[in-house]
Amino acid sequence: MFKDGGPSAELKEWVDETVKIVPASAAAILFNQSAVDYRGVLSTFDVPALLTFGADEKLLKVALGEHVHAQMPNSEFVVFQNS
């Protein structure tokens, strides 16, 4: 999450909040993020969207953000170089 490890108190608070989710909700979120293909609807979004990615991200690569940005007509794409 943090390029240089991040502040330990902030990281602990973030992790504590993240693990509060009930298992059924976590399963639904995981399913929606991995098994459902949303590519066909990206071009239909008519509201502004800010897409942010970290340059050193290991899970979601910058190329994914670039692709999504190209598909969403009203989006702004920002890459954080130090994350």
C-alpha cells in the first residue's frame, strides 16, 4: 500500500478498518472485482471520474488505468510516482 512502509499507526488503523467487513460482504466484493466483466459499460459513465494509480503498484498495473481511462470519456487519470 505504502511505497516506503508508511506510518505504522496509520497502516494499523487502515488494516483494522479493512478487516471489519463481514465475510459475506467480502465475498460479494471479491466476486464483483474478479468475476464480473465491466468493460462494456465503462463508456456509458456520464459523470466525472478520477482514476488514480501508483507507479509502483503490484496488483493493479498502470496499464489497466490507462485502458480504463481510454474507455471512460469523462475521466481524469493520475499516476502517483512515489507509490
